[in-house]
Amino acid sequence: MTFAAWLTIGLFVLTYLGMAAGGVRGLRIDRSWIACCAAVLLLVSGALSMEDAAHHLDPGALLLLLALMLISAQFDFSGVYAWLNRYLTEHAERPAVLLMGVVLLGGLLSAVLVNDIVAFALTPLLCRSLHLRGLEPRPFLLALALSCNAGSAASLIGNPQNILIGQAGGLDFWGYVAVAGPPAVAAMAIVYAVIWLQWRHRWGEAKPLAADDTPVEHIYGAHSYLKPLLASLALLALFATAMPRELSALLVAVLVMASRRVDSRDYVNKVDWNLLLLFVGLFLVSGAALQLPQLAQGAAWLAEHGLLPQGVLSLATASLVAGNLIGNVPFVVLLLGLMPELSHSVLIGLAVMSTLAGNLLLIGSVVNLIVAEGAKRQGVSLGFVDYARSGVPVTLLSMTVAGLWLVWGGWLPW
């Protein structure tokens, strides 16, 4: 092999080792930096040309993710998140009802918005409200993280890996919802049941709100909630047309950003550029490696011998192991590169299983880390063991239900 081939394979391996490690000890860098650094080295060395780099990128997935982040920002600016959180905490005297509300709120919002943004927006609001009411915050934060993952499995815009799968396979939006919606709803019910059983005697009793603690109405008033609602309805309606999803989302995004109260740059500041950079780096590194004939032959050999996931059990196993080792987004990018001709049924199974597998451990999904870090900034410790105690049974039960549904419906074999 040439030096360029060796360099490409070496950087490919180091990149995915970095995905597993999550960073480099002693340096304040993360997975996005690792992927982008490897991509830059490939470009500078000449192992990857600019023409090939442009070919490896998936502009549709990147533009769709960007547009959804811009639309999600409107929910924050309009005060929808704050209003929903206030409504929930009014039921704090009945913690079981509050828990149900958190599960429904996290799951349903994550089905139509990117779940990372939902978790980022709701975590500090929920922490402050629970502190005011004197309730133990951990069960409700666990419910938020687990339900954001579970609910996002229901649609092709709920999380980054589903966006990528939907774009790569050209999956029909509403056709996917019809298949993935029932197991996602079942997973949300499992989240509620598990956390209720584990925490029902330990979440405390709510104290009444003092007059000074009562949340005030959002400065923009109730009419401001209409804009994000109309934007969501328009987005879902456009997804039923022949217009490409990324163009539909971009159209809604630029219309939403036309505001008399919020500067357009404030919308841009809400974009998770770090996640977009992770996508770009993984596209380039994986694409460069998988175009090498040696790796292409290896992938063909694995597929020929049935060693690449095709059925429910293999998809579930691969998602649990790889998704919690290197992350579900890097896992999906890698698998799509190894198996570019996956059937629609397998892609649907991959989207559902890789998303639900992210609930297993604290490191299994970016959403989990967002909730844990957001809670930490509010003085609440959500540790690895706390999370695993709920995450493991939720994941195993929800993936079992999803597998039975996919097999029963004839979409996938065991």
C-alpha cells in the first residue's frame, strides 16, 4: 500500500479510538475536534483531495440539521419551553403526574425537534423549578434524558443519526413514523414505568411556591407561542410533499428568523456548530478510508459472511456495543459507509435500534451528557450509576419491544 493509504487507515483508526475515548487526556478537546483534525491532516497531506472531500460530504443531512436547529431556537425565544416547564411544575404536588408530564414533554418535542436542543433548553428550567418545589430532581432529569432519546426514535428529524439515515436512504418521512412511532411510544411508557417504580418513595413532597417564586409570564405574551406552532405544522406538512426535506426545513427556518424582536444572529448563535463539525469530520475520514480498495474488500467480505448487521438481533447488538463505545452518530456514519446499499427496512431498524441503544449508559448519547452537565451547573449530580440503574432496564425492555414489533410487522427478520 502507498503512504497515503497507510496514513488514511491510521487516521481512520485513531479517529474511532478517539470517539471511544471521548477526548485526549490532558487536552480540552472533544470528539468533534478529533474528527476534524484527522480530516484536516488528510487534506493537507494530499491523501484526500478537495474533489473527493466534496463527494464524501452529505450536504442534505448537514443543511437539514442546521435548519432544524434554527427552527428549534424559536421555541426558546418565544418562551414555549419556559411556559411548558411552568405548567408542569404547577402539578408538583403530584410527582407521578409531573413525571408523566416530563416524559411526554421530552418525548413529543424530541420527535419534531432535534433532541439535543430540547434537552439543553429544558434541563436548567426543570432543575430550577424542582429546586423551588423541594423535590428530588434526579428522577425527573433521568426521565427527561431517557424520554428525549425514546421519543426521537419516532421520526427522521428527532436526532442527528436519524437525520443522516433518512437522508442517506431517501426514507419517506411519514412512512417511517408509521413503523417507528409505536415502539417509540412504548419506549416512553417504559421510561415512565421504570422510573416510577424506582423512585416513587424517594422523590419527596412538594412545598408550596412563595409569591416571589411564581414564574412570570414571558415578556412576549401568549401570542408569541403561535409562531413556533405554525412553523412546526408547516414543516410537517412540507415533509408530506415532494420537496426535499432539507429545502423544506431551510424555507421554514428563514421565514422563522424574520423577526421584529430577535436578531437573526441570535438564531445563528443557537446552532450547535460543534455537532455539525463532528458530522463533517466523520464524513471525510470515513469516506476517505472506505474508498480504499483494501477496506472496501474487507467490507465486502464481512457482508458476504453475514458479519454485518442485517436482522433485529445483529442490529440491536451492534447498536448497544458500538453506540455506547464510540457514540451512535459515529457508529451510524461508519455502518452506512460499510453498507451503502442497505434496504429501507434495515435502515428503519438501524434508526430505531441505534437511538434506543443510546439510553443504556450515560455516555451512550449526547443527550444524556447534556442533561448531566446541565444538571451539574445547577448543583445536581447525576452520576454514572444513577443513570445506569434506570438506563439499563429501560434500554433492554424498549429494544425488546421494538425488535418484536419489527419482526411481527414483517419489516425485519430476527
